[in-house]
Amino acid sequence: MASVEYAEGCPDSGAGAQLDLSVPAGIRTIVLGAAAPEASGDSTVGTCLIRYIDGSSETYFAGLPLGSRGPGGRGGPIVLYPGRYAIGIRTETVDGRPMVLIHAESV
């Protein structure tokens, strides 16, 4: 969704969506906004790293940087464990660049 908004020129900063997410028991963690092992520098990059219980992992890349949404702007990466979450996703300009800010709450 964030990539589509960005491609369309981010019509209004702060546009976003709410969604429910279930992380199944076969997943150890999902890390949003963490640098891939081969990357260096900014830890708020556009990656989604899924680590499975069996030790394998997959990395996906987003079109925009990802970070946590909290007081004062962006924070570090978001780590999700098996369970249910309410996720809020917003595109905003942070430090002069578009970014996807994510808020995850256990339900």
C-alpha cells in the first residue's frame, strides 16, 4: 500500500491503513525495518525479515524505508512474534523523505 501511495505522489502525508495480522507458530520472528545481514548503515531500511523456527529465513524489500511509529517520529525496527496483532501503517515524511511508519499492538 505504501509503495502505491508513494508512486502516486503521496497525496497527503499521514495517509494509512489499519489491518489485523496473525503470525503463525512456525515463525520465530518477523522484523520490519531491520537491515539485512549483508546491508550496512541505516537500520531503518525497507526490509522485512522473516525467521522460521527451523532456522531458515526470507528477506523482502519494500519500496520505502520502514520504521516504528511512536512519540517523536520514528523508532527502531518492529519485531513480531507468533500471535495476533493490530497493525497501523502510515506514510509520512521523516527527515525530508517519505517513510512507512508502523505501529503494532498485540490483541
